[in-house]
Amino acid sequence: MSEAITTVLDETRIFNPPQGHQGHIASMQEYRTLRQQFETDFDTTWRELAREHLSWREPFTRVLNSENAPFFRWFEDGKLNLSENCLDRHVEAGLGERTAIIWESEAGEVRRYSYNKLLSEVCRAANAMRELGVESGDRVIIYMPMIVEAAIAMLACTRIGAVHSVVFGAFSPLALRDRIEDAGAKLVITADGGGRRGGVHALKPNVDEALSEGCRSVAHVLVVRHAGNEVEWSQGRDINWHDALNVQPDHCEPLAVESEHPLFILYTSGSTGKPKGILHSTAGYLLWARVTMRWSFDFRPETDIFWCTADVGWITGHTYSVYGPLANGGTTLMYEGVPTYPDPGRLWKICADHGVTIFYTAPTAIRALNKAGDEWPNKHDLSSLRVLGTVGEPINPEAWMWYHDVIGKGRCPIVDTWWQTETGGHMLAPLPFATPTKPGSATFPLPGIDADIVDEAGLPITEGGGLLIIRKPWPSMLRGVWGDDQRYIDTYWKEFDGRYYFAGDGARRDEDGYFWVMGRVDDVLNVSGHRLGTMELESALVSHEAVAEAAVVGRPDAIKGEAICAFVVLKCEPDDSLVEELRAHVSKEIGAIAKPDDIRFADSLPKTRSGKIMRRLLRDIAAGREITSDISTLEDQSVVQKIQQDRP
Ligand code: WT7
């Protein structure tokens, strides 16, 4: 168990919500009433919510279709358009001059996009995409830095019914190629490069490399000129974004699609094999993006400046940097750059400069900024902040307290939100002006979310540890794994015979009923809030010619949460340069975020007699802990001693 988790087990502090402000959900009494409503009148409650919060082209009559479970369908006979809900609706309501997006570059350049301007840019981009042959249902890969054009590209896809798949800019050309091929994308939208640590992180060359093999489906690459780095140009295939948009009219009729029309695919790592394409659909996803903004953050579109630091390459960036704030007609901030550039006060300076009121980030960032020292936040006026959020991994009470005291000055509720790429939006979270919080706990399920903690047989656990599950379907749930229905069933529904959605996380319930999420129970690592499958890392390692066998485990890390520790059996003699070479190799195969922190060479790996790698044992060794696992089933007892002697 990591240090963070053991300290969580002793946590008893409780913080009452601030007084004097009425939240969208104003009290625990109101919360319980709403939960009860979902329980007793499931269909009606969802129906009313979807009617109130979304703008429909054709109203739906049926709420949930479970006939082909677990392939659930929500609001299926309704029609709507997502970009219309995020843009036209607000412009028509007279809010066209309100700022939709504030963008700041690492160099400090600031751009503001009003709803009017964003709408006309989205229309031009949608028209340009259509002219390039993109039709409803076609897939479009977006491989971009954190610039407004990334959001424009996403919204433009939704305007014409195209399905986007955003690939995080730090993924390697090979990882990008896999995703392009799996999605069968027709178009890739990219930029020459992005600004990073005062330099340029090139993107277009990665696209060229990805497309150099396979990827037959790709007809065009749309390139935003942004960082100014030299790029090669493939005549006929590559198109300059600005040229393409300039000639287009700024009107584009939004296509009304069915509620279940596929909206986007987002790849995420699993415990086996290749990353899987998590598929989301239109209406249910959008509904939950809009509603959770209000419930979990108490979002007030008229006055709030909302900043979620996540890149659009992750689900958090989809739901809370782009769709959630815009669905509500509010203002969202995008920052293109590293959080510590030019100094560790950068995020706090941005909060002060733009009057950020709601700030949402990951525990790994909180820990890193805490470590940098209080002088950095203390240099800036943080009095505009009113709600602070966290997501991505369990937050240790120390980091929570620092966030609460030093950033929030004890005034701002901390909302620890538990959810996943698969859930589309928040599942467990406190209501900032209702729920008493405990440092390290995501508190309770949101209204409408039937989450529970059960034992291996599926029986609820009243107090203690178990597995986190969700019983009833919810609108923003994944609709499947792209191109692999069986994997969807196997990964999420097999564990409990189709009765519950299995999240893959362990959790504990305390005596007050609070949920404490403890982390993954499968072979998935959480490194700085990013999910990485151990199998994926292992196959990247064994694809190197010198490697015979590899086993990857997580090791507790004070900043990243988990660090990547690889045990490698070589085909040759180890030499000094090999560690660096293998790290670079994994980075090339997957991306820089997957670089192993430790590489340890071993003569062989500890296995059971049936040939399974004993990961628990390796985790103990990696952490430098006393070996607590039962090693009686180990095939060759001497292996353990040898690996331990090999310690670097
Ligand atoms: C996994 C999902 C969804 C946003 C970012 C990550 C872990 C997420 C929390 C939290 C404890 C958390 C879980 C989950 N996780 N939020 N508040 N407390 N753990 O998305 O890449 O799909 O990863 O992140 O282990 O299963 P993701």
C-alpha cells in the first residue's frame, strides 16, 4: 500500500461547507431528496433533467432502453446537435458577446473568444471539413497543443456529426498511428507544434511519421500554423487550416443527430493488450457534462471564470475544459504551457490575472506545487477563487490540506471528484456548498449515480474495503469499445455477471458512509493521473531486440503517485547505456509519459509454478519494502534474492 493510502486510513478530520452561499444543491437534505427521486422515479427524474438542460431539435419520449444491455440507449428517439447546444443556444439568448474561451500562451499572450466569434470559427471549420469530404459518422483525429483551434476542431466535428478522437500531443508517432488505424480516420487535424518550456514541441512531423506507413483511410491533414517551426508539406494531402477556413462562410447549419449518435472516441489503457477506444454518444454525455458542472462545482456561467488545467487529450479536458463550461454558456480558460514555467508560481499568476473562480487540477500538480514552496502562491492574489477541484488519482490528506489552507485560504470547498474516461463525467463528488468533506475522500455518489462498494461476490459492504461498482446505467456512460463489443462486455460487465458496471478501482466505506477510493485493482498504473497498462509497457519493452522478458509494476512516488518500475531480463549482457536506451525505446513506442523511472535487470522473473508473474512480490521489491506476499508458490526461490541484490 502506498504511503498516501495508509495515511488516508487514519484520516478523521471533517470540514463543513462554507456558509452564506446557496449552492445549486444547497443542503444535504436537498441532496438526499434528489437521490430519493432518482430511486423512486428513475425515468421521470432523468426525463425532466434532460428536458430542462438540453435544447432538442426533436424531443425524445423514451428515457432508457435496456433491451440490449449492457448496450444501453438513452433518450433514443430525440434529436439534437451538440455544437448548437454549446454555441447557438447562448448566442440566441443574447449572450454572444460573453467570453467563451480565454486562452493564454506560455509566453503570456492572451486571446479571448466570445461566443459569437467561437460560433463563426466553428462554422468555418465545419464547412472546411465538409469540403474535404468529411461526412456524418466519419472519424477525425485531433492531435493538437492546448490552443483554441483544438476546441474549435472538436466542436466543428460535432456540428456535422463527425466523430472526433483527440490524441494527446505527447503520444509518439507509433501510438498516434495505432489510434488513426483503429479509428479508421479520414482526416487528421494538427498544428506545426506547440509551445513548451520556452521551446517548441513539434507535432506535424509526428503526424508525417505516423502516416508514413498504413493509415490508408486518411485523405487529408489540416495543419494549424501556430508555433512557426519548419514542417514538410505533402502536396494534395496537407492543407493549411487558416487558408481553408478563410474561404468559408461563417454560417453552417448544425446537423440534428440522434441522441445515440457517436460523439467521440478516446483511447485509454487497459490491463490487457492495446489501448481501447472508449466510445461516447451525444445526448447523454452532454447532459451530464452540463449538470455536473453545476452540481459538483456550483458553476455560475454569468460570473464564474472556470479553469480546468487538463489537456484536451484527456477526458477531463473534454468534459471540463470544453464541453461542460460551454454547454452552460460560461467562460473557460485554456493555458498552453507547462505549469512551472517560467517559475512555480505560473498557475497562481494565471488565477490572479484572470480572476479565476473555480480551479480544477490533479493531485500530482498539487503535490509538485506544494513542494515548490508557499512563497509562490503567496506572491499572488488568490481571493477570486471560490471552489477548488481535484481529479485523477487518490489525493493524500497532506496535499488536500495544503490545497485547502494555502491555495483556498480555508475559504474554498475542496471537491475531490472520482470518475473515469468511461464514465464521461463525475460519479462521486462532494457538493461544494452542501457536503461536509474529509481530506482524501470523494465523499458520496452524485444524485442519479447508483455507485456502491461490494465484496467479490457482489454483496454490499457496509463498512470496510471492497470493489467500486455502479449499479444502474447513467446517461454519460461509455457506449462501448470502438470496434470491439466483446472487450466492452469482458472488461466492464463480466466481473459481476452483467449486474454491475465494474470500475476497476478498490474503495473503502467509513462509518459515516463516505467513499474512499484506493486505486486500481487491475494491472493498470496511475502515473501523474495518467492511466498506463502494465501489459502495454511490457510489450513496448520486449519489442526491443535486447529484451527477453519484462515485468512492470508501480512504485509509490511522492509527486507522481506511482512511478514506473520495470524488471527486465536481457538476451545479452547489460551495459551502462542500455538503461537509457530502453527508456528512450518505450518513449518512442508509446510516448514520453510512459518512460520507466526505474529499470532493473534480472536473470529471471519471479513466477508461480503455473507461470504467472508474481507482481505483488515485484511491487514490494520495487518499493524497497519488506516482502509481505506469500512466496511459497514461487517456482524458483532464489530469484527473489537475486533481484534484491541487483538493487541499483
Ligand atoms: C482512473 C480513471 C477521470 C479523470 C481523470 C482520469 C483514478 C480518477 C480519482 C479520484 C481516486 C481517481 C481511478 C480511475 N481516479 N479520479 N478523485 N480519486 N482515484 O481518468 O485516465 O480514465 O482514469 O483514475 O483509478 O479508475 P482515467
